[in-house]
Amino acid sequence: MIKLFAYFFLLICLYSCSSDIQRKEAPKDLIPKDSMIIILKDLTLIESHIKSKQPIVFYNGEAMKKSGIKVLENYNIDTLRFGNSFDYYGSYQNEIKSIYSAIIDSVNKEILLLKSK
């Protein structure tokens, strides 16, 4: 019985793992990659700051939502456009990976600059 369950579980796991990723079509108002890097960096820094002040998501969710909307407003981008662009970049693993690598590099440069002062 246990072996049957194990085989069934393995079959479900293998079936749910698929190499066929659903690629999103680029939206007409796609946020350019360099702008997306800047926006996501700002959102990441705000999220880090809020989480450092209040690590329990239940209590900081509203602050993060309001702060995120404010960041998008500063760049004249609505949440729908941001969401569609994020979904597009997220459907291409190499693209989203390079975006987050650029964010990490940028933050590390800023840290080094601050430490050198």
C-alpha cells in the first residue's frame, strides 16, 4: 500500500513538473527593461525597510501596498501596466534573472559607496 501511494505521489509530481513554460506576449505598454530594474529596485528597498520595522506580514501588508502604489505613481505607472510587464518578464526566466541581478549589483554598489564615506 505504501509503495502504491509512493508511485502515485511520484506520478503526480512528475506530471506537475513541465518544461513547457507559458510565455506571455509583450504588452503594448511594456515597461522598458531598464525602467523595470529601477522600479523593482525601489520596491525591493521599500519592502526591505518595512520588513525590518515589522517582520510579520500580517501587520505590514497595508504599508507595503500603499508604498508600492506610491512608487508606481512616482514613475507615472499604474498597477495594471506594472503587473502586465512583470508577468511578461517573469515568463522569461533569463530576463527576470538578469533584472534581479542588475538590482543586486546596483544595491551592492550603493552599499560600497556608503561604506567608503
